[in-house]
Amino acid sequence: GQQVMQIPQYQHVQEGEDFTTYCNSSTTLSNIQWYKQRPGGHPVFLIQLVKSGEVKKQKRLTFQFGEAKKNSSLHITATQTTDVGTYFCAGYSGGGADGLTFGKGTHLIIQP
Amino acid sequence: ETGVTQTPRHLVMGMTNKKSLKCEQHLGHNAMYWYKQSAKKPLELMFVYSLEERVENNSVPSRFSPECPNSSHLFLHLHTLQPEDSALYLCASSQEPGHGNQPQHFGDGTRLSIL
């Protein structure tokens, strides 16, 4: 079945440093979604990427979808303490009743 | 306020007990989901309901029994659970039945502990 690998599992950064998490799918995706889960909270939808090579920005967050639609990345510029949490990618291959396949997530820990 | 409400927030039960988890969505969505979130594992999709019909069951043991009486409510009935079933159970909803390409809105989850 479809697998979505996400690295790194944990990332410690100093406040103000940049952060990147990477997502790779074993199959070509129809779209990919990104979610953020704060400690003790629930996943919250951030964005969806659909087109090959697509790049989207939300303030300090930049999301990319690879040309082959098998990988994606989330980059945060100048991290702040409010960015703490776990970032998940979730891929959808399309067709049938298959739902989203989530990666294990990257836990972002920020040291002030 | 997430628009998706789950109760209870915490549940401790013995392996022989029977309990139910409840989820209610106030977003007018057509699809609802149950996920299991364990430490160091990806979110695992358990069940999908689209327009009140179950469309996916990801090889979930029969000790978990879902019920969707209408498009706003979803239940997960539990009986004879095992210690490895201890986890955070998340409910989610999305607007369209084509659930893979729609944002999913999650509830706060039920933290389940099996003694």
C-alpha cells in the first residue's frame, strides 16, 4: 500500500532559525496536505498542494510540491515559539475510496 | 472552537468493559472519519463514512464498531479492548465525499487508556 515517509522525526532549533521538514511518497500523489498539531491539541489543516511543482506561501511558511508529485516540503523562516508542534504531511493518491495517508510527523522543538 | 466535538475527552476502561466514543460535527460536512493516533506511529485511518454510509474499513478489529446515524454524528463502540488499543482517537469531517482531496477538520480527540 501507499507509504508516506517524513523526515526528520524531531528537529531542535534555536528561536529565529529556519526549519524544514520533508515528505516522500512511495506512489505518485493526486494532492498533498499539511497539518499542524500543537502539544495536547488536534491536527489543524494548513494547506493543500495539487499541481506539479507548486509553491505556496503563508507568511513565514513555504510549501512545495515536487515536479513528480511524490515529494513535498514545508519550510519555516525565522521560527518563533508559536511554531512549536508536530507537522504532518498527508498524501492522497486519488480514485476509489482511499483516504489520506499521513506521515509520522516532524516534532519541532524551539529553544528560546 | 473546532466545529467537531468529541466526548469524552478522557476514558479509562477495563478490557471487559463496553463504552462508546461520540463525535458531532457542526460544519455541515458529508464525510466523517475515525483515526487512531499512537505514540511514534502515523495517524491511522480506521473508518470512513460518506453520506452516512461506511465506505472504508481499514482492517480494524471487530472489537471496534462504528455507527453513523446521520451526517452530523459518529460513534465508535468499544468492547473487549486490549492494552495496545490505548491511544488518542480522533474524529474528523470533511465537506465532500471525495475525502482525500478535501481539508479534514479534527476534533480534540478522546484519550483512551485500557487497564
